[in-house]
Amino acid sequence: MSRRPTIDDVAREAGVARATVSRVLNSNPNTSQRVRDAVLRAVTKLDYQVNQQARQLASGATRLFALVFAADADVEPNSYYNSALELGAMRAATAHGYGLVAHTVDPSDERHRARIAALACQTRCDGIILTPPFSDDRVMIEELSQSGIAFVLVSAGPPTRALGPSVGIDDKKAGRDLGEYLFRQGHRRLAYLGGPREHKSAALRLEGLREAMHENSIPNDAISVVEGNFTFRSGTELASKLFQADERPAVLVCANDDMAAGALFAAHRLGLNVPADISITGFDDTPVSQIVWPPLTTIHQPLRKIGASAVELLVKACVGEGGSIGRGVIEQVVPHELILRQSA
């Protein structure tokens, strides 16, 4: 063809109505597989390109997703966690013809729920991906569901997974795997450097760690617990106190790699040899876990895959395939891996 093909050309080639082509291109579920295949074959044959701007103006849809992270102005961000999730989500969104915009919201702001709900109105986005601790906020999730806004939860705890589509690793099983390994290494006195209490995923890791120790007759009081905030600074400060206590733990289990890197820094500053004097483990398997010395034993969490899977679920939710409260909710669990290095 000497001119650019139109939707009418696709309809003629496929032998269907113009409206049918539009339904297929907009992922409307009310079309048969036979009709979808015919339309897609015609699109490929004619090299038809959808005019996204015209589609958005006509339908009022933006084909835009919002990815929401927690951010406290007084605390440095967990940069790799955010960027890896965003990269995976961006690639998947682009593949499906969507845009992606990342937003940061302070969870300590009493208006944070209203701010997140307003994202859908202000940006006219088609759906929202919530990361912790927002993915554990039952009140906000129920409000989003009642308003009809499509959403997907990342690394949500059990109470909120039943409220909408979710994706993440099995945090409790990851904690168990780490605990079983540390027990086999001979560790009997542990300290757990966790995250803020509203982050259910970190609490599940501790639960799994305790379960592994309990099954090996190690009591709960053999694991001391302190609360951090996932930052290098909190890892440094809290580890320094633990290392100088009268009964120093044999191993410090950190809920993420940033805190573990801070703990390593504290150990080196005090002249402790890792792992001869103290073992340290992390979580996430971020790039920092490989460049510190010694490299961190950690749990690999496939963050880019989680981000991409969240977009895939959101696309399904936007066309009515993502389930709803109490009715066939999709819960996608991606595999994790225990990475053994020299820090433990």
C-alpha cells in the first residue's frame, strides 16, 4: 500500500467490523479467540500502527500506570530496590503499549491515602502499583477497590493479598531457608535487624527465621530483634550497639542489603573480623551485596521480574481478569534463591 493503513483496512482484511477491530486492539475480553487471531494477523500483514494519541483522545484513557513508592524526606531511599522494580515495570509497560510514572509518597503523612487515591484522578492513570508499606494498608486498598481503580500489590502480607492481585516472593520461606542454613553453620545466638513494623514482608522473614530455629530446638529468646528502617545508616548505628553488647550475637541477620552493608561498616570500624568474629547476612541480592567486603550472603529477590509481573497483572486487572475481593484473586509468587558468599 502506498499510504499508511487505517483501522478500516484492518477490518476489511480480517473480514470483521471496524468496532470489532477496536475491541481487539483495546484488549476487550468480549471477543472470541478466532476473531482476535484474525485481527492480529491482519495487523501484522498490513503493518498497522495504532495512533496512541488519537486513541487516548477518543477514549479518555491515558494508557498510563502509576508506581508508588514510600519515601521519607528525612531518610535516604532504598535506591536499588526502587530502581529495579521500576525498570522491570517500565519494560513490561512499554511492551504492552502503556506508559509508567513513578511517584513517592511519605507514609507518615496523615493524608497519604488521599494523595495516592488522587493519583488516578490527577494523572488519569489506568491503574496503580502499590509497594510496601502501602501494599499492606488494608483501609487504603479497600477504598481503591470501592472506587473502581485497578491496582496490584507488591510484596503484600497475607491480610491484604486477599484484597486484590499481588506479586512477590514467599518471604516466610526465604527466612526459613536462611535460618536453616545458619543453623547448619552452627549459629545459635542471632540478632535480627528488621524494618519498620508496618512492613509485613520483613516481619514474615523474621517469622520464617524463628520457625527454622524452633524446629531445631532453638528458643525464640535466642533471637534478639531490633527495628531499623532499611537504610545504611540504621544498619551502622544499630549494629554498633549490638556488637558492643555484653552478649554479642554470633550472626546478625539483616532484612535488606543496605542495612547489612551498614552492619559490615560498623564491624570493620570496631576491628571485628567478618565472618570469624561475627557473621552478617542481607536480603535482596542488590549490587552492593557483591561489592562490599566480604561479599554478603543474602536472599536473591528478583526485583525486575516482580516489577514486570506487577504490570502484567495490572494489564489483566484493567480488562477485568485480575479478580476482586473474595473472588478469584490472583496471587503470584516468584521464586527466591539463597546466595552463599563469604560474610557468614
